[in-house]
Amino acid sequence: MLKRRILGIIKWIILISGGITMVFPFYWMIITSIKIQSEVMKIPPVLFPTRITFERYGRVIGELQFGRFFFNSLYIAVTVTMAVLFTSSIVGYVFEKFQFKYRNTIFLALLSTMMVPGAVTMIPLYLLLGKVGLVNSHLAIILPALGSVFGIFLMRQTMQSIPNEFIEAGRIDGASEFAIFWKLILPQTKATLSALAIFTFMGQWNSFLWPLIVISSQDQYTLPLGLRMFQGQYWSDMGLVMTGATISVIPILIVFLSMQKTFVRGVTLTGLKG
Amino acid sequence: MSQVGKKKRLDAKQRFVLAVLIPTVLFFVFFNFVPIIYAFYISFHEMDFLNPPTFVGLENYKRLIGDTHLYSSLRVTAIFAVTTVFIGGFLAFCFALLINSVKRGAAVLRTVYFLPVMTSLVAVGVIWGWLYQPRFGLLNEVLKLFGLPRQMWLSSPKTALASAIAASTWQGMGYTIVIFLAGLHGISRTYYEAAEVDGASSLQKVWYITIPLLRPTFVYLLITGFITGFQVFDQLYVMSGPLNSTRGFVELLYTRAFSYYQMGRASAMAFLLFAIIVTLTLIQFRLVTRQQVEY
């Protein structure tokens, strides 16, 4: 009995120290961003500042353009997410519920592209987009992301559990094929759609390599690009850098905390990594 | 009358299918298939932005052999992939077991451990860069507290890669924990109850019941872990150590393609990466599908 209690206590000590390790870097980021300048690089470090300031936020959002980067990231992520939800579900629906020639061949061909690493396509895609004059515009990020093979695959799986009778009933009622999809089928896939939405949004919000390749002018930057530039330019002013980091991290954490059940279900449903 | 109606209905269906399918096929042809074929074409050429491409045959592929930068970047990438998969996986498994065994607070713990997963890798690099900062960073103060010597962390070629891997493990562990937890929920209580009747210890239960039954989860994490691990870019690029000590394969490829405009050479590298990933995946499939456990 005593042994079990001791083991129980050890278990909680490990879990709590692990939890602190997970949370502390965020605390340190936020606290660094609101410390007064003389305490930012003080030795020994100030863990609990008595005086705080929000001055840097105004400067970083306005003068240093983080407001703009935030808006760029937000509208790219929202546009791509909306588009991926629509294209994945309608294409998944067509592949699952309709018979047509070469259906399986086309589907397999699509799936096979998932095996190819992004490193293979990024150079030719850059050159092709350059030829049509789209490099250094947000379209270079948005256009290639409008369709997702993974999303189509996921939505097709989900459509499997929807009985064909729904579609037949819609046809008997004289609804158009699109109306059947939009009004009868789509609402039944909400659980998967929300998981797909979260991961598409997160993937775009955090995406770094592709924007790094195609975006060159600063007013087109997304948050990760802005943060990376910040790190290089203001390495001696950690207060500013951490303010930029906080602005790019905290919104998505709030979204996560407010809908974490959907999130965790999404991870296990899709098995998808960031 | 009904005949006509049926025919018309069929047409509406076909129109719908075509209206969806044609743009889909065009999209993926343009954004996936054409680039893959084009990349293959580029890999046989010397190519930059200014001059027209010149055919060089297998030259770009031959140059992969004996390319010391490439070897060192492959080494960095392999170390990254192996350590994040195995050390990260082991830690995540332990934490998942602990979280799974608590009666209260499991949901809160899961949330807390998942927070870094949501964070962009650039932000992770920036935050940990600050913690690792040799002079004013917090980690060296923590070491001092325990009477340990200061470290250079990301600023020394000896410790940079390990430091970057530690930060990446911190970031990715929550994801692995959630996958393990989902697997653990799928194991029926009755197995454990039967083992308890037989007087099995906790460790024995983990070894003889949990691990064999979680096999599909391990396989999944192993394969996807290596696929993503070998394509690592963001973390190593943002937490870069001196003397290319953290320069991974994709970063070298990126630098050659977009800083030195060696598009052909970089494309040959991309196909090498593709081949490595496919080979590793096939080997892993072979190894893990040999034996299956059933109870």
C-alpha cells in the first residue's frame, strides 16, 4: 500500500515536471516580451517581473509590420482552408458515390503523388510559377494549396459511411446533383470537415519553406517569414523578438484551447502531422 | 415518358461528375504531375535563371557521389530522424502510459503536452534560441543552479545538433503522445484484468500486453516519423549551428537551388531523397509485417 502511494507520487512528479517543461518556454516568451528593457537580459534572470510594459507590441505590430504579416498569414490560411474543404469534399464525394471510367486509375494516380517529397516539386513549381509571373505574390502560396490529395482521400473515406439512399431520395425529390451534395451530404461530414479544417489551417499558418522560396518582398511576408527576419535583425533585442513570437504563437494556441476536443479527435482521425 | 426522364437524369449525373473531375485532373496535372516530370528533366540539365538549360546527361547524379557537403548533410538528417523517432518515441510512450494511468486530469495533461505541437517550428526555433542563448539564456542559469558548467548549446558545432534535436523533440512529443493514447484506449481492459489475476507486475503488463498490442501504432509512428524526419527543414534552418553542424539535406538542396541557382544539381538531390525515403519505407514494411501478434 505504501509502495503504491510512493509510486503514485513519483508518477505525478514526473507528469508535472513534464508539463512545466511544456508550458515554461511559452511563459518565458510572453514574460520576455513584456519586461522592462533593463530586465530582459539581466543576470540572474528575472522570473517574475514586478513592472511590465506593453510598449513593444505597438511598435512590432505597427512600425515593424507584424500587423501586416499577421493579416497576410490569416487571409492566406483562411482562403486555403475554405478551398480545401470544398474541393476535398466534392471530389471525395464524386469518387465515392459515382461510377465512371478510369475511376480507380485516376484515384491511385492521385494517391501516388503523396509519396513524392515536397523537395522534388518545389524547384519546378517555382520555375513554372515564375513563367506565369506569379512569384512573389500570395497566389504562389494559395494556388498550389487549393487541392489536397490527402483531403480528398480523407473525405472519400468519410463518404463511405453515408448511405446511397440519401442521394436517391434527393434525386426523387428533383434536387440538382450539386444541391444533393451541398444540402444533404456535406452536413453529415461535419466531424471530418472540422478536423480537416484545423489541420489545413494550422499547416498554412505555420508553413515556412514554400513561402521562403516564393516570397521576397517584405510587405508580402507571412508570420513565420517575418519572425525569421526578426530573429536575424533584432537578435540583440530579445524583447522585440519575443513580442513577434508571441503574436504569431498565441492566437493559434487560443484557437486550440477553445476547441481542443475537435483537435485531438482530428489528430487520431487523420493521423496527420502538422 | 419515363425512359426520357431516366436519360435526362443520367446526363445531369454525368455533367456533375465531369464538372468536378475535369478541373480536379487539370489541377493535379499542373501542380503535381507536370512538376514531377519537369523536375526529372531539370535533373539532367545544367540550369539557372539566366542561361538556357544545357543537357548534361547523368552528370548531376554522378556528382552526388563524393560530394562531402551532401554526405555531411545526410548524416545530420539521419541523426535527426533516428533520434527524434526513437528517443522522442520512447519518451512519448512513457508519458502516454503515465497519462493513461491517472484517474483525474488526463485531459488537462494531454492538452498541456499538445501545446507545442500547435506552435510553428520557426517560433519554436526562436523561443529555444533565446533559452539556449549562451550568455543571457535561461538554460545556462539553470545549469549554474545545479553547479553544472555552462554550455554553448546552438553556438558550438559539438552541441548544436543535439540542442536542435532536443527542442524539436519538445515540439513534437505531444503529437506522438496523442497517437499512443488513442492506441492505448483501444486495448480492452480484460487483458489487464486477466494478467492481474495471474499476478503480473505493472512492467510485465506493459511488456507482454501493451507493447505487442500497440504494434500497429508503433509501425505507423516509425514509418511516418522517418518520412517526415528525412524531410526536416524548418527547425534545423532556424536553429542553425556554426560550421554547417545542423545543415540538413533539404537545407543544402534549398541553398543550392535558390542561393547558388544550381537547379539541376538540386533536383538530382531531390530524387536521391525520394529514393532514400521509398527505400526506408519499404525496408520498414518488410521488417514489421513479418510477424503479427494476435490474442
